[in-house]
Amino acid sequence: MISMDHFCVICGSNQSVISVRRPVDYEYSVIPPEKYCYLRCRDCCSEWLSPRPAPEALAAFYPESYHAYSEGEDHGWFAKILVGARAKVRGRKYRSLLSGDSGSLFDVGAGDCRHFYELARYADLKFSGVELQPALAKRAKEMGFDVATGTLESMDIMPHIGRHDIVSMNHVIEHVNDPVEVMRRVLVMLKPGGYVIGQLPTNEGWESHVFGEAWAGYHYPRHLQVFSRKGLRRMLEKLGYEDIQIRSSPHCQIAISMQNILLKWGVKLQLRHGRSNIYGLLLLLSLPFEFVIAAIDKSGIIDFTACKPKGN
């Protein structure tokens, strides 16, 4: 690892080392026109893609077959059960964060909005959001949702200032070009006492060390940064958030890491929406272990919540 001086996009430190010199997209085989590497901060231990991609280059990182755009086509029967269970857990969690019986939720990275329908079964929420892909944002509007096209960094947030009880960003903050600016904007959009809630990979779990550059948490080139717990907490505290909670969560990431390592070893797998023909089997094999490591708070996936001070 070669020592380099680059500013950490999460904590601002200028001390870094190369952690992944030649990352590979195992899921979708996207090859960006520019060569990138991942740097690791010596201070907060978070990682980020370097050099930083231009905002206009991001859309090309997401092929039409990207799993978030597939409206559930990539899920086998077992995965569908897990997706339904996840929606139930999230819906009840969101409901517990509301000060009343109903509220407003803004979703960063709304995708195809299929999760809005699932969440509505468990919480009385008015949904809105922002989505990078124009076709998906258009589809969401046609379904009656107030979903802007673009990124949170670039959208006009004036109509949203102090409006939302919850801002959700599940597997989003690792995709944005300027995570600090995104979280600053989220704080402005929340009502006093409102919550930001999200889920993301962390490089502090055992998984990143076992699978190395094939770890699914890199999700290259779409994950522009990979947070450590320390880096995430430090960023939120510096911006003024309170009641910050960070906890491991069971997820399908180990199955994807296993798929990646098989592909790295040259095993021929048929991929559809980034998932192989043996993905269901890998999921079944890995899920018990996922629950165990989540229970001891060592998972490679973390949930976080943070509150906007009530006096603001």
C-alpha cells in the first residue's frame, strides 16, 4: 500500500493509503473510461473512490439491468420472502419514529418506488423522493409520487425545507459524490425532531477482510465511498445530528461476496440483474451466518438513525 496525501471525503483528513488498486465490477462488468482506485483514510478508516468521478459520469455506472431497476424480477422465491420481511421491519421502524399517527417520508434514491407500496402497509406516510435515472423518476411521477429527477446535491430543496418527519437513504449515501453535502441538506429538510434513517455497508465487518477486493461492499464503480462506523458517526456529529444510533443488520451481502469470489476464481456463472443462477443457494447458505454476526454486531452492513435537534 502506497502512502498518499488525499483529503478524506468523509472526515477531511489528508492522510490516506491505496486500499484497492484495480477494482473490478463483478456484478455488471461495467468498465469506466477512467481508471480508479480506492483510498483508505488513516484517521477514520473510511474508503473512497479516487479520482472522484464527475457527477455527469455517474449514470453510466448503472446499467439497465441494475437490480434496483428490475421491479423484483431478480428475486427468487426465497429472496422475495426476505424482501417482504424487510419491508415489514422498516415500515414498523419508520412508524415508531413518527411523533403522530402519520407523517412525511422523503426517500433519497427512490428507484422504481416499489418499496413505497410495501411500506404503506405498515406506516401512514406521504411519500416523495429523488431518483438519478430519468426513466424511473418519470415512472414514479406517473404513479402519483412526487419524485424529482437527479441527485439530492443538485435538486432544489427549497420546497422541502423543514417539511419531512423522516428522510430515508437505504444503500444510498455510499453512492453519492458528496456525502457531507447530502447529509447537510437532509438536516435542512427534516422537521425539528425528525430522523434520517439508512442502511449501508461498512468496511469494519469481518467480510471485507475475508473477501478483499471481491467484497460486495465495494460494488465498484457505484460505491463512491465505503464508511467506517467511526467515519459515519464523526460526519453526523460534526453536522449537528443528535441521538446517533449505529447497529449491524443481516443482509444478503455475504451471498454476493461469495458470488464475486467465484467469478474472480474463473467460475462461469450466468448473471441476470447482477445475480447468478446459484444466487438463491448462496443466500440460503450464508443467511444463518449473517444473522449470527449481526446479532454480535459484526456484520458488514449497518443501520443508522440520527435526529435533527428539536430546537432547530
